[in-house]
Amino acid sequence: MPTKNKRFSVQYGVGSTKYLVNFHDGVKRHGDGSDFFDVRIFKNKKKLKDFITSLVKDGYERAS
């Protein structure tokens, strides 16, 4: 199975969470073979922006 690109998405206002980032490194898989997304939660925009910048530097692309 070919490796998919590193990718991430941002969600706003999920439950009591302000900013939620889902990201997949192109490698991790669930037992059934589906992609495993890691999750980071943020309370302020500065930390969110810093994390997104670090993801982009590591080669992640924003998913549409």
C-alpha cells in the first residue's frame, strides 16, 4: 500500500474546544488499515499558529 502524504486539518468550536488540529504522518494505521490521525487541542490562536507552522515545516499539507 503506498504511503499517503502528511496532512492536517483544523476544526473550530468542537464541543468546548476552541481549536482542534487533526494530523496524519502518512504512516500510522489502525488495525483495519485506515489512517490514524493524531489530535492536538489549543485554547489560543498563537499556539495554534505556531503548531501549524511547525507542521508545514515538517512537510505536512493542509487537507481541503
